[in-house]
Amino acid sequence: MAQEKILPMDAFRNIHEKFHIDEDLGFVLLDPLEELPEKYAEWICIAKNLPALIENDELRARVKEVPELSIDDLKGHKSQRLAHLALGYITMAYVWNKGGDDVCKILPRNIAVPYCKLSEKLGLRPILAYADCVLANWKKKDPNGPLTYENMDILFFFPGDGCDRGFFLMSLLVELAAAAAIKQIPSLLDAVQQQHQAKCKDALREITACLFRVHEVFEEIHNHVDPNVFFNVLRIYLSGWRGSSLLPEGLLYEGVWDTPKQFSGGSAGQSSVFQCFDVLLGIQQEHGSGAEFLQDMRTYMPPAHKAFLETLEKGPSVRNFVLSREDADGLKDIYNECVEALVSLRDYHLQIVTKYILIPSKKKQTTNPKPGDSSEPSEPQNKGTGGTDLMTFLKSVRDTTRKYQLQDD
């Protein structure tokens, strides 16, 4: 299908301002706030003390005591993102509490009403998504220090002895590593628009090198996240209420909707980064496997990031430009190397899922095979927190990506 063409200088020249993409941080929120106005102090206090409140069986009672607050005094995007993050943490903790069958099917109106109003204002979903727990959930320990794991922390914690710090910060560092590639997009599209083969090759090489750097960063997850703690503890709090046998109808947001709603939990599919490179390289996931899920995951992204992907889809086609060139100087090979770097990342993601989900799941089934036992909310071993059949989905996405490598004539 022919793509509608938009001049890069009109649509992409100011991507940082137009689409809320930071030049150095990419899709990550720049310098998130840590505190809200005093009126909302109880939200922050509860979010900062979730492990102890859950351990002492005090969380749900404490949440019910919070007054229903107007969101009108949350001025500015960063205040609203922090409030959305805090309410997301509170919601996940309230629903799942200690895990197992201890599930709350109704989110009380004193949380549900401001949370849903804030979600509508931000264009986000009323559930803890990737845009919250990764993109807006960080700070520097030393404000003048570097953006490194050692100098960074997350704002709120779930139970699990800091497993979420490792998981969320590693996801964040992957985003930061990809930012250099995002900076190349205007140059690449301009080269395509101008039919400038050498500049196109240079930009593709830069993006490929950056994707390899992302792979290197991704590998550091083994140093910071324990598979058994991730699977048995943290994953509980990342699970949504779409496709969950414990919340088959979804969650009722009291005072907002009359019927329960189903929303997916946080998922890497909600990251704009990898969808961005699919679009850029002309990779279209196949219908009936990955495409529908990835389109749905865009509705969990900040609207400006979703708009960027949609604008990118209407831009000049890098793939068609490569196909149109007589490949005397290896443009096709350089394009293929870029695609292969993306395949390599997706292949590695499968290895991570095997280590952090499939193996702990089988181990749990072996050591605790009681019929009907369900000690975590996403009980099918192959199901991701976003609600997908995880391995089938990831293999489909990887294999489809590989098919887009250009063959020699």
C-alpha cells in the first residue's frame, strides 16, 4: 500500500518539541518531579510505603481513608505524570495486595475518580503502564552525576527487595541507549527525501551501531534482576486485568463506570522505541499475531509519542528507497544489518523471557503442584503482563522482522 508522503522538514524537523521526545533521553520524561503539592501528600506517602503497608495488612484500609481529591491543583505535565505514577502504584497494590486469590475487584471511588480524570487529561489508561513505571519513574542520586545505574533510583517500590529498581532502571537505560538512534531519524528521512544515498547509509550505520549498544545494555539485566523474585513477586504487581482468570470481567472503577473495564498491564510493547524502528525500516507485523496487539499497546503510550509513530508511518519509506537504488555501494547490505540488529534484540528478548518467566514458572509447577493453586495473577506460564501469549507473540514479531531483510536479486 502506498504511503502518504510528508516532507521531513515539515513533520520531523522539530521532533523533540513537537512529539515530546528529548534530544538526549528519547521518549523518557526529563527530570521527573518527586513531590506533589501538600494537598496530595497522602498519595505520595502511600506510594512510598507500599511494601510495609502490604506486609502489615494495612494497605487497603489506608487507601480507603484517603479523601477523594480534585485534580485541579495538579498544574503542569510533570506534576500530572507524578500523580498518575503514584495512583498507578496504589491501584496495582490495592488490587493484588499479597498476590494469590487475595484480589480486589473494585477500586474505591476516592482513588478511581481522580485516577480516571487524570488519565483522561493525560491521554493515558488508568493502570500502571510502561509510560509510568519506566519513563516517569526515575531520579538521579547525585543531580550533577551521570545517567548510570549506580547514580539512579526509582521513585516508588513494590514488595520484592528492590527487584523493581533493577527491572525498571534497566528498561529505562535501554530507552536511553536508543535515544541516539532516534536523533538520526530526521537525518535519515531527509536523506531519503533528497535521494541522498551516502547520507542514508551514514544514518543507517549510526542506527545499527546504536541498536547494538542497546543490546549491550539489555544484557546487564542479569546483574540486577533475580528471575525468581521477578516471577514470583514483581510480576504480580505488573499484571493487568485483561485476560486474567482472577479478574475475568476486569476491574470496576467505582464512581466512574457502571461496569468493569479490562486494561493490559505494563508491557515492553508499550515502549515507543521498538515500534518506532519497525515503522522506520518498513517492517509490518503480521495480522493475527503481533499487529493487533502492538496497535492496542499504542493506546497506552503518551499521546505525543503515539502521534510520532503515526506521523512516521506517513513519512517517506526508507525501505522503498533502498529497493529503488542500484546497490553498487552496499546500501542494501547496510539496511539488512540494521534489520538484523533489530532481530538480534528480539531474539535476546526471547532468551530473557525464557530465563525470567518460563523457567521460574516450570520450577514453581514442579515444587508446588497443588491442583487449583494460583499464587500469582497471570497464572498461565506463557502469558505476559500485557495479556498476550508471550512466547508465541515474541517469536512471531522476531520472525516477521527477519523476513524483511532484503534478498539478493
